[in-house]
Amino acid sequence: MPATLHVVATPIGHLGDLSPRALETLRGVDAICAEDTRHTRQLLAHFGVERPLVALHQHNEEAQVAQLVERLRAGQSLALVSDAGTPLVSDPGYRLVRAVRAAGIPVSPVPGACAAIAALSVAGLASDRFAFEGFLPAKAGARRERLARLAAEPRTLIFYESAHRIEASLADMAAAFGDDRHAVLARELTKLFETVLDGALGELCQRVAEDPNQRKGEFVLIVDGAGEDADARIVEGRRLYAKLADHLPPSTAAKLAAELSGAPRKALYGG
């Protein structure tokens, strides 16, 4: 293969989703850059692929980039993969891609699975315009603040979430967006225990709380965008909050602004 960085999507669960072209590419490159070499080694072994692996993750990406660009300049071909799905989507790798492109070396996509798009395709929510938000902050305060900023977003929202935070994130979404905001919770997509739950955020909170199985695995949350009425209330609420916060404690300002505007208090202040 000529010197090229191939960005290769891998399965998010079902191994049958690895495309023939992806497999051909992985067999043909000089080395494979992987987020977790142990995980990728298992995937390659399943398909009988033996290629050198280079660890490339959030802790070493900056240090590795220069060496990998030099390998490409020397005529080698490389593949970039993540643990699951399409690289760079909530995963490291963009620094490498940027550096390779800046060096004038080709970067070629080998498309395939992506959990966010797979979930959106079965959610039944508006898909003409959407915003991918990845993982929410782990700390409650930062998470609520992020959600408050998104409460008026008219586009469909896509989030990733882990098992140990799914209940808290759902509860915070219900508080920020309203219990009645329509959402879809996709769990373990393409795997044995795949489930897709549909309903209002308040209903999803209850279903997850009542069923321990719905708190296991990997999650994609698809949330309906804000309607025009909700958008107007929140815009007015934030305008009032900005003025009141100059004279009152933030919590008091948010409470009063919410009462006057009809906006959810959590959409104005995450504290």
C-alpha cells in the first residue's frame, strides 16, 4: 500500500459488521494505531490478522504524532482504529489526522459502524439536523451546567453514557429539559442484549430505576430538540436570570426568573 493513513471503523458489537474493505485494509497496512492494543489484538486475532500495533490514546497522542508522521513520510501505510466504531467520534485521533494532513500525506476513510448514527437510525426522532454531544461531564455540577446550556437547542441531541452514570444523567436531563421531553435510550447496540427504549425522559428515568438490566452496558441517548414554545420561555428566563444575578444569589435569581418566565429552573442554573 502507498503511504496513507487509513481511518478504519470497527464493529461496535457484532463482529459481522466489519466490512470486507476494512479487513483488507487492516491486513495490508504496515502497522495499526489502536486506542487499546489488547482489545484490538483480540479483534485482529478473530479475523486472523497479524500486524504490528502502536498504542495511540489520549495520554500519549501528542508524543506519538511526530513519530507516526515520520513513518508515513518514510513510505509506510498506517491504519487508525478505536476500541469500537468510527475513530475520532468521542475517541482520540484528531491530532494525528490533522498532523498527517498538514504534512501533505493522504488520509482515507474506511467507513463502518458508529454507535451515534446507529442509534439515531432507529430512534424515530428528527434526523435532518442533530448535534452530537458525546459524554457529559462526570461531575454533577458540570453536567447540569452543560445540560442547562442545551435546554433550548432545537436540534436532536445525541449523547453517550456509561452504566454507572446513566441514572444520574437521565435525572439531570429530565430536570433540565423537562420530564415530558421525548427521548430514546439505546443500550448495547448490535450485541446480544440490545434494547431500545422510547418515551418521555421522566418515563425513561422510572424504567431504568425499576429494571437493573437497563443499567448495564453501553448507552446512546437521543433526545428530541426543544420546541419553539420551550425555546421562547428559556430565552426569556435566561435574559431575566442574567439581570437578576447581578443583585441576587444565583439560586434565588434562577428561582425568580423561572417563576416569571415559565422556564425550568435547571435550564437557567445548574446549581
